[in-house]
Amino acid sequence: MADNAANTQDMTVVVTGASGRTGSRVVRAARAAGLTVRAASRAQGFDWEDPATWAQTLRDADAAYLVHPSDVGAPAATEGVAALAREAVGLGVRRLVLLSARGEEQAGATEEALRTSGAHWTVVRAAWFAQNFSEGPLLDELCRGELTFPAGEVREPFIDVRDIADVVATTLTCGDRYVGHTVEITGPRLLSFREAVAEISEATGTKLTYTPVAARAYGEALTGFGVPSAEAEFLVEVFEGLLDGRNAHLSDGVREVLGREPRDFSDFVGEAAAAGTWKA
């Protein structure tokens, strides 16, 4: 197993969710750090829901980045991470890094599943992604001119997913320094969702509005859009916790791991606006 930083060019890391929001950036950051990357997604024959696909992806690798397609606090994520971690350890892939959510109580079971798997583990707890505004359902709403979301006026230290990727790559290339550690990472300042939308509005020169709603009402709307009721109920519980102000403070994990300040939300907004991300 290649845990020594001097041997990173001989180190192979499996990146789950390789085509997703964080995984695609982890692929790039890991390659830039000199690691050999084995992308793991359905396109490459890996499926979290099909354990029969795991061994062929994990075999002969040295490390893996784990991001489950369900919310990290969902029972499916806990079960999936527990099972995959056990298989990885059994195949000799003991260095595992899990992406978790800062302040999400439901994520504790999934983190514990990793810690008790026998792996040389690291948990990276990230704040709300800045790129949630530029990729996925929130983007669709913003392109229509309005974001309706159950965040009230709570402030959040939005983090650029590129910083998440850089942190993950660094924890894999600095020996055992972060083995057995949980690293909390945030952006450099607090913004409310209203303030975030206002920054996007200013950068794009378009009128965008933010409408806060209660988490329960948001869950009912999700159900109306076809989200299964059990999933909507779970998301209501998550939002009621995550967006109650508990995360309205900064953590210094990015600076600790990378030796620099995290990227600012305004930098992300400027780049995304210049790329035409929020054009209707």
C-alpha cells in the first residue's frame, strides 16, 4: 500500500462518483498531484447498487474516494459505505476518504461505518457547495429567475468544490498525517442564500429573486414534482437541521490542509457568470 508521499506516483486511487460534482474535480486534482486515477461510475462499470461491480474496480488500487449518490446521511449511504469499505479493506485498499456533510447529524452513522471498517480513514466534512448554484436543480430555478429554498436568512460558508478536491488529493499524498482524522472545510466568509443569489444577480446583470419557504412546504413541493415521499421526508429532516444556523461559522480545514485560504464565493460567481452558466 502506497501511503508515503514520496511514492504517490505509484499510487492508484479509485474515485467514486467520477462524473459528479465533486468526483470529477477529485479526478483532476488527484491526477495533478501525480496519482494514477481509476474513475468509478456507471460509465466505467461501477455501480453503488450492485456490489458485484465493486471488486473489479477496487482490486490492486491503493486508495479510494467515497461519495455515495444518496445523501451521506441516508440509510442507503450508510449501508453502501459500510459494505464497500469492508470489501475494499479485504482487497487491500485500506486508505479511504469519505465526503461527508458539515453539521448533518444523520451523517454520523455513515462516518461511523467507515471508522469501524478497519480502513485507514479520513472524513472530509464540507459546507454547502458553491457549485450547487451552478449545477443541478438550483441552477434550473435560477435560470428561470427565482430560487425558492428552505434556508430562511441563515448564513452559510459556501465552499468551492475545487477546494474539496484539493483537500482530498492532499490528504492522500501527505502520508499518514490525516489518517484517523475528520477535517471540516468551509469557504472564507458567511453569506445568506439571499446574499448569494444577489451576488449572482449582480454578476449576470439579470434580476434574480430568493424566496424562503418552510422545510415542510419545500418537502411537499418535492413530492408534487415526483420525489418519493420517504425521500422527501428525509430531506425535510436534513434541511431542518442543516439550515437552522448551526453551520453559520467558519472552519479552517482548507488552510490547515492546503496552506492557503479557500476560494471566495465571488470568484466562483465571476467565473461561472463569464461562462454563461445562468443564462435563461
